[in-house]
Amino acid sequence: MVSAADALIALLPLLTIAYLMVGRYWPATRAMPVAWVVAVGAGVVGWGMSVQWIAASTINGFITAANILYIVFGAILLLYTLKQTGAFDAINSGFADISEDRRVQVVLLVFLMGSFIESAAGFGTPAAIVGPLLVGLGFPPLAAVVVALTGNLMAITFGAVGTPLIIGMIDIFESVESISTEVLGTGNFETIAAWVSEIAVFAAMHHIIVGIALPFIGVAMMTRFFGEERSIKPALEVLPLTLFAWASFSVPYFLTAYFLGPEFPGLLGSMVGLAVTVAALKAGFFHPDEEWDFEPESAWPDHWVGDIQPGESTSDNVSVAADGGNVQSSMPASAGQMSLLKAWTPYALVALLLVVTRVVDPVQSFITMDVFKLAWSNILGTDLGNDFAFLYLPGAVFIAVHLLTIPIHGMGSKEIKASWGETIEKVTPAVVALLFAVATVQIMLQSGAATGTDSMLIVLSEGMASVAGSAYPFFAAYVGAFGAFLAGSNTVSDILFGTFQYGVADQIGTPKTIMLGAQAVGGAIGNLIAVHNVVAALAVVGLVGEEGRVIRLELIPLVYYGTATGILTLLFSYVLFPGVF
């Protein structure tokens, strides 16, 4: 039985983050070091963690944060590379050819393209790419972050070619003898992988039902909070388009999960969905009667825009209209005639390289060799270990594409220097926030390992399960979201709470497969408000410091998705599929 005192102590770091960032609008650069101090206090007072374990957990968190910063740096570098070359001017015009309506652009870029990037790379990469693209098209940076974080939930469960389920569940459950024995015996599955494939089907089933509103929510968040009329009525005008895009994505998404397993649902769903939806729009279908745009930039609140101006090009001789329309340029004629194919080539290379490095086994084996990793095992004498795989992480792909873009776009030394200089300037504010955010999580994660007891996270979850009882399936997705909120990773959430969800399902007599499907969906939901995901998304659009505002807004889709998934989990567990393992 979890004591109230232990639960309260474990909750203190999270309460600190919530109060300072959401309640007081503190930036993460100030709030996260304070939360780390509180976590240290909770670890020492409540769990008896030694200085050795506190330090090792913090170092482990710093290494993980370095992985994230590497990705953010690469994404920003590519952003400024394309701004320097004027590629965003051509990309802007390309989307205008399909539709200049911001609602249509959100469906295409955020829901469909963002889902493709998430399925190929994971690591919070979609917001790092899509957010800057939206800003380049003339979106307010704050609006770009909010919608970019919202749109790709259905793909996050399957992450980078199935990583959350393959590493977060298959690898973990195979290592737990009691679970493995029961799954292969009572469950009558040939392998753990076969069982997790069934979990993937239930996760996809949750997503296609709840996700029917997802493209609409992204558009409605934009029109309600960033539109001149502050209403969802403009979003209702594109409801047919959002439903068509959802269907175009969901059919191949579910069929892939059912027949092929967890590796490719998001990848194939987004590729087919994007192709079908663009074809429909080009054929003249689903266009709203009137184009919708933001009000003039002069009317925007100051907190909507940071260091990067909407539609801005960092070239000395280019400026792009903030409404995403006409370009006024004093560039040479040759520079202003960049083709759409040439402008999009760097992002096409990013997608290609991400897929190749994750799907082609010889390539993946080569870039994950130990010689290409900086590893630290048994940190400070503990059993903690971490590494920095500098060729495998998506940051390497971004930097490689930057180098390829130099000759492709004919960059000069001045442009190259400017892109690197501005990248360093933009990344710097995110460093402190990310370091202490991940270190705080690691202290909470390792508190149990350090003392041979349940960690702070397990204490909080067990307390919730004992209170909820047979109603617990409703909360299963929220528990998964809680793990991803802390760690910023669906994979880590599955690792943290997969075995816990299995145990709760066993105790209350509900299907384990359905409970773990809800966990996989919850791990995606939590990414909406994961602190270092939000910080990273804001960093690439020059808005570090607005984390509290973003988290407040993202609570809206989180509550919708978590509640709807909870209702479905109850229905699946007790009414529709009670006989499932």
C-alpha cells in the first residue's frame, strides 16, 4: 500500500513544474533547475538516495539531453540554411499553388507530413521541421508550435519505424520471465513479438476512432486561439477536408498495423494519405469557399512572435510577406528562380536518409557500431549507462543534408557562416532547460534502483491504481501520457509503465492486450506537453520562454484524447473484447 507521504513527496517535482510553468508562466530555463533541486530533495529525503546516485542520474540525464540538443541543432541549422538560400520563398509559393488557405496548410503539413516525419524519425523531429516550415509560410511562431505539436499523435505510438513497441515492449517483456511465460503459455502466442503485434492493432484501433477529430482539432486550435474572430467556425468550413485526410491516412494505417505489425503503420498511412489528399485538392475537391488567413501581423500580441519573424528570410536581400503571399526581393534573378523541386530537395533528402538509416539493416548496423558512439557505462560506479550515437541520431541527418545543400543551392561562405552563427544563437537558450528537465526525470526514474524500492513514478502509479480499482482502464492512457510527459518519449513511457500496466490488468482481471494498447496510445498523448519537447519546438522558431502558454493550450487535445481513449478502453475491456488475453 502506497503511503500518502511517499506519494506527496514523489509528486513534489511535478507540482513544482506545473506551478511555475503553467501557473506562473516561468520559462523552462528558470523552472527546470528549480524542479531539479526539488527532485534532489525528494530523492534524498523520501528515498534516501546517495550523492553518488543523484550525481549519476543527473549525468545520465545530461547525456540524454545532449542527444536531444544534437537533433534540435541540426534541425535549426537546416532551417537557417534554407532561409539563407531563399528556398523558403519557393516552398511558400509551392503551397500557395495548392492552397493559400492556412487551414488547408495545417492539414497537409501538420497532420500528414508531420506524421510521415514522426514515422521515419521519431525523437520529436516533426515539430522541429514542420514548425519552422509554418513560420516560413507566415504563421505566427506560437501558432506554428501549437499546431505542430498537436497534429501527429496517431503516428507517435509507432514512432520511428515501430521503436516504441519494439524497444519499449518486445525487448522489455522478453526480459521479464514471468510475463514471457504467461504470454507464451496462457496467451497462446508463439512469440512476444506476435503478442505485441496484437497490441499494435488495438492501439491503432483506438487511434482511428479517437483520431477522427485530430486534423480538425489542429485547425480549430489555430482559428480559435490565433484567428481574428477567435472562433472554431472557420474550422468547421474545412471539416470535409479534415475527415477526408483522416480517412486517407487511417485506412492504410490500420491495415498495415493488422497485416504487417508495428513498424510501418504511420509511415505508409502518411505517405498514402498525403498523396491522396494532395491529388484531391489539385483536382478541385475540398477547397473552402473563402480563403482564411491570420489578421495583419501588426495586430498580433507580442508573445506570438520571438526572434524569427514570420515569412522571414535571413538573406540580406530578401524579405517575404508575413501573409505568406507576395515576395519582395532584390536578389539576383537567378537566385529568385529556384524551382520547387530544388527548394524541397533538402527535406526530401532528410526523409530519404531517415528511412534508409532506420529500415536498411546493413546501413543501420554500420552507423550504430560502437566506434560511432560515445558511451559511458557504470556511471560513477552505478549500473547506469548511456551513449551518444552521433551517426544514428537524426541530428546527423540534418547536418549531412546541410552539407549537401551547400553545393545543391550554391551557398557561399558568407551564407554558410551566417547559418551556423544564427543556429548557435538560437540553440543556446534551450540548453539549460533541456539539461535540467531530463536530469529531473532521471532522478525520479532511478530513485527506486538507487534504494532497491519502487521509484517515485511507480509509487505515483500504484497509488492511482489502488484508488481507481475496476475503473482503472479509463486511466490507463493517462498513465502512459504521464510517462511521456516526464520523459518526452513514447518509448520511455512504454518502458516505464508497460510492465506496471500488465500487472494492474492482471490484478483487476481485464485484458492485458487492451490495457497495453491504451498505454501505447497514452505514450503518444503525453508528448503534447512533454517539457523538453515543448522547449525544443519553441527553440526552432525562436520563442524559448513561452512553454507555459503552449502547455496550457495543449491540455485541450490531451484531455479530449485521453478521455475518449479511456472510454474506449473501458468499452473494449468489459463489453466488446473481454475474452482477449
